[in-house]
Amino acid sequence: MKPAKGVFVLGGAHSVYIGRGAPGFVGKDHPDFGKVSNPSVEDHLRDAVLGAVNETGVDPSLIDKGYVGNFLGELFTKQGQMGALLPRVCPALDGKPFARVDAACASGGIAVLACIDALMGSADICLAAGVEVETTVGSRDAADFMARAAHYASERAKDDFLFPHLFARRAKVYTEHYGVSRRDVALAVVKAYKNGQKNPKAHMRAASIDLDTAAAVTSKNQFLSDVELRPHMTLSDCSQLSDGASALILANETGLQKLGLSPSSVTEITATGCAVAGLGLPNDPLFLHNAARAAAEAYRDANIGPNDLSVAEVHDCFSITEVQLYEALGFAERGKGTHLLKDGLTEINGRLPVNTGGGLMSFGHPVGATGVKQILEVHRQLMGKCGAYQVPRALSVGMSANIGGDDRTAVVVVQQSSG
Amino acid sequence: MKPAKGVFVLGGAHSVYIGRGAPGFVGKDHPDFGKVSNPSVEDHLRDAVLGAVNETGVDPSLIDKGYVGNFLGELFTKQGQMGALLPRVCPALDGKPFARVDAACASGGIAVLACIDALMGSADICLAAGVEVETTVGSRDAADFMARAAHYASERAKDDFLFPHLFARRAKVYTEHYGVSRRDVALAVVKAYKNGQKNPKAHMRAASIDLDTAAAVTSKNQFLSDVELRPHMTLSDCSQLSDGASALILANETGLQKLGLSPSSVTEITATGCAVAGLGLPNDPLFLHNAARAAAEAYRDANIGPNDLSVAEVHDCFSITEVQLYEALGFAERGKGTHLLKDGLTEINGRLPVNTGGGLMSFGHPVGATGVKQILEVHRQLMGKCGAYQVPRALSVGMSANIGGDDRTAVVVVQQSSG
């Protein structure tokens, strides 16, 4: 979709993403466990929303409307109707229209798309937020909750860890079909952790991993029930169960005028793509067809191709997903996604840096926040605001790709610096 | 909000709403309990979506985009990402952008508003659906799930049945402050059941209640913990735990042209209002201030007043809510809502018929569906399609008022016949 009016990202903020493995996280092995709580869903949302207001300088009473991306608030945090948390965390938002949207791990991307629609008619300045808190239960329960992103009635029984199972199937079929080694796929993991170490808001900012460890298949790092799939998905192939929120402020041209901003001080969303495939229907393990059609729409409407991109955020929920997204987004030919990793092309210093802040693997994956986070990260790279992980050259066009479930909802956004 | 382009309701359909008390419902006392299942969330959604396609004659491949209103799918039915159920129940929808929205009991209204925004820019023909299945657990568990529409962390402890508690407080303070009798409020219950008996899709179509029973306070029909609030909320004051789905198709003028329809064959949404108040913040038990500000926006932008309305759907989650909404929507002065009931003005034969199909009390309250159902019901009344409960005179303007939580999200929609 090409917005019928100009749509601009003004900026935003992330809360500090945390979870098991993060400095300060109060887990079972923490001396204050049971006495001190980790930040609540409301705390994360407040940090992101007030951070976005602060970072952009936008008077929040001028925000017209907004959406909160969230997938499993009713389960992890016993909280629904999260649109109505916004006036609670930012009183100036009282009385305005807000609601929560869910498309599983693509909830954040959908929140931004719904804001873009609002900017065509009912609003000039919008708030897109996303939040998830996932550390309130153990990993097996969390995996059961996450299984609601699949067709639960027909797919749940496949494994206690359904999504790792579904993507292990992709990893097995893909590596065997194309003769790609597990070691080559694991390069995505090493890159993610290396980038996340430079990002003070990354969940896994204190962690690193070398290629031998990332590629290793040991008795301790496997966890799937299915014997054939088991070696194709180790703990290090997975993104994190994270707590976090991200928020960004969008405006159309009228909104920019109201705020006294010029298009050169912001980034522009020049096109979006969105595609949804039916839950539980047959799904090709070799290729992310649904993401590919969302990308095709975005490229067409932005009138660009993959070679025009200078930075990207892709949905690395598992290591194989990053590789398959390289192909769905046209960064590499089919079967050759790992070549980009081997050649270092998607490193921060490469031709097309991908997931510069650590991606879902290291920055973290608070599901409802992820799509918002990606679009904000592309904005921050284009505006030169990424600090220690800033790409050290001028960037003009960025893409983010956010997917929900096993390639069921895909949101692709193209942004460019308008300066 | 006044849509910047014309927005039209083409029609739609409801699944047959069911639950405890409905003919054919398989509950614990049914001989086939444990052997036969009630329809699933997917079954209801399929019935509503295919019904909407059938009723309007719209080729579903021409639908550009849509939203599904749903509040608690992850809990009641273990299913999230419900936008991706749509291509499953209607394969022609494959690849289009769909997502789920949640604003608790106002989820359906929000689904329609999000479609209206889409019709301003990215879409010409939209599908707004809503669905909830609530009978998979007992009423105490269901009440705990529903408590996620409040600020769970600070409000949950008030009562096992939190929402009946919150609205009992309204009933107590309101009746005492204005010297209104419980019997007068109970007139809303009698009206709802009387209307629902003429509606073949109503959950409680087989049930009736007389005023003595509706007003009675007995040891068997009370259930709240708080002794002072207990007599202000009996079982018959509550709407139903229902399973059901509703879907409607909307278009802008370009969409009507694509479909070969003239504005005279559909109804027009001339204005909407939406307001959101912070969860858990202080809340006046005497008046629905948040609904009132949504209504004020809708009246202003439609350039009409309450006297211009000829039919309405109001959110009677509890009997007191209908009375208080009469006042928030300006149908009656403050403290005089029950006068409309006593004078029969909101009966099907009255000056302003309200909830002609039985409202949330008798038609039922599958939470995510309700807002969509209301807008479709207004459409059906304006188009003369309500069969046995059709208002027997020409109608020109209708209003629906859908609220989430204890007056936290409010969606008010004004529709008129364009013929």
C-alpha cells in the first residue's frame, strides 16, 4: 500500500528489554526472587510512551489516536483492553481513541498499519505502541501460550514447544534440500548477539556466543520431542522470551505542520505490504510465501527493489527465519540466504546491515512490541541515532519485515530519510 | 469523527447466538454432554462471514481488508491471531490484510472504526467481524477472564464477579441518589427478553421474564460477595455468557461503484465517536462520562441531536447500563432514564425503539461480536430487514453505543438510510 498522503515517523523509544539472561532481571536464581518484581506491562508501556513523547518533543495532548500491539496480555499479565492503559500511563491521552491489535508476533506491525490508515482520514498525529511481558510463567507454559499463534485445535499436539517445532521443520527441510550446513545458518545467531552487545536496551546485551557454540548440537541444548526435528532447533536458534515495549509517533503532513516540523527532520513511510494466510493450512517449509507477497506489495508501491535498501530489520524469531526472510524479501536468491551471512553482507559494516540492534535473538522479542521496535530501529538508523551500533555511513532506504505465526501474518514497511 | 469520504454498510449476518438457556446448547445437563460439541469459534465466524457474503452478494475476493473484534480468544478458545482465521473460513480472503482488535466489550465497535479508517485510504471494501465463544468454562472462571477488561492488578480482588460488582455499585448509587426503584430499572430486562423472543438468532429466544421476577431479589438470584452491593445485582440483571459471531461489509463510494450498488440500497455511517478512559482510574457511578463524550462527538459530527434518532442499540451488559446509557446518549435527562422504560418509549412500538432484537440481555453478548452486531442491527432496522421484530414504521437515523469495561472504551456510531 502506498499511503494516499505522506506518512512520517517522528521518533520513539523502547523500554529496556529484559528477561532471563538480562542484567538485573529477577529470575528464580536472583537473591531477591519473590521479594522484588520485574517491571510490569504497564511499567514497560509507560517507559516507551513517555520516552517517545520525550524523544520527539511532541505534546501528547496533540496525539489524535493510536493502537497498542499485544498478543497474549490476557494470559501472561491478566490484562486486556490495553488501549485503555494508555491514558493511565500518560494522562494527556485521556479521552482519545485507542485500542489493542493482535496478529501474534506481527501485532506491532499491524499497530503501525492501523495508525497509517487513521492518518488518511481521522487523525493527523498517531501513537503506535507495542508491549509484551512474557516472563511471568515458565518456558513450557509460555510455549503453550505462544501456540495460540497457530491453529491451536489442529496443531497444538505436535510438540510442547510448537513454534520451535514448526521452524525446526523449516530448518531441516531447507538445509537438506539446499545442502546448507547448520553452521552457516548459525552465523545469524552470532551476528545477532554481537550487535546486541552494543545496544544498551537489548535483553541479551550482556551475552555473546561464538560460532562453534551456536552451531553445536548437544544433549543439553536440544528440547524438541520429535527425534528427527530435534537436532535442527537448539536453544541458541531461538529468540528470547522478553519483557519490553516500544512506541513511536507518526504524523501526516498536516500533523507535521501542527508540530512545526519539516519532512527533512523525520523519516517517511513510502509503502507497506501486508498479507495474511489462513491458520493451519498447508505451508511450504522451504520458503516464506506469505512474507514474500507482502514484500512484493511493498516493493511495487515504493517503486524500489532490494538493491535500493541500505538497512533492514527482519523477523529472526529463529535463526532459520532470518535466512528464509533474506530470500522472501529478495535479498538473496532461493537457497542462497546463508551466503549473505558468510560474506558478511548483513553485518553492521556490510552492504545491507540487518538487525543492527540485535534482532529478536539478542535485542529480544516481546511479541507485541517487535513490529513497532523494528520500524523505530529503521528510523533510528536512517536518522543516525543508533549510537554504538550506528551503521557508519549515510543510509537512505530501510525495510522492516515482521511476521506472525508460521508465516501467517506478514507486515513489510519501507521507510526513507526525507532529508 | 465524520468520515472524509462516504462510508456505507452493505449488510451482514449473525451466527445463531447460543449459550446456557438456548435451544440445542450442549451444557452439563444435556444428554449428549461430553459427546457432542457446541459450534467452535471458527464455526461461528464462518457462519457470520459466509452469511455476510451471501446476504450482500459481495464477491469476497473483492474485499480489500478487515478486522475481527475479539476480547478473550486466547483464554476461552486458546486461539489468537484471529485475523488469520478469516482466510481459513473463507478461502477467497487469502492474502489480504486482516487482524484482530480488542477493546474488551467494545472490540466489535473498534473493528468497525478501524475499517472506516481503512476506507479513507487503503481499501474500498472492508469486512468487519466480531466473535467470542465464552461457554468453554464455568461462570466463575468466565468472570475471572472478563476481569481482564478492568485494571486487573488493582481491581480484581473486589469480587469473584468483578463486573457485576462494578455495575452493582452503579445500580446502588444511582437508585439511591435519584430515588429510582429497582422495579423501574428491571423494565429494561423485561423489554429485552420480550424483544428477543421474536429474534430467531437470539441466545435467549426461548426465554421470557415478567416484571415481578425481573425485579425480585431472592436468596437464589444473588451472587455477589459484597453484602451492601449484593441486592443491587441479581442474575436477571446480567447479560449472557454467549457464543456467537457477527460480520458486516462496508464500502466507500468507490467500493459501491465496483460492486454496482447505489447509495440508496445501503445505509451510511455519517459520524462516529470514540473515547477511551484509563483503566482503574476514579469512575463516577452515577453517569457514564466516557460514553457521553463519545456520543457528543458523534452528535456533533453528524450534526444531529437525540431527537433526530429513530432507532438505537445500546450496550445493556447490565440492566443499569441501559438506563445510564439513555442518559449518556441524551435520550433522557440525568436521573430520568427509567422514565423512557416506564412510558414505553423504547419499546418496539415506542418513539425510540432500543435493542429491538433483544440487546445483550436476550440476543446475547459474545463480547467481541457485540459492537458489530449492534451496527448491523441498526442497518437491518433502517433497511426493514428485521422480520418479526421490525419496527413498524419508516426509520431514518439510528445510533449504536458499544462500551468496553466499566465505561473505559466507548464507540458510538450514527447511521442513516441513504434512500
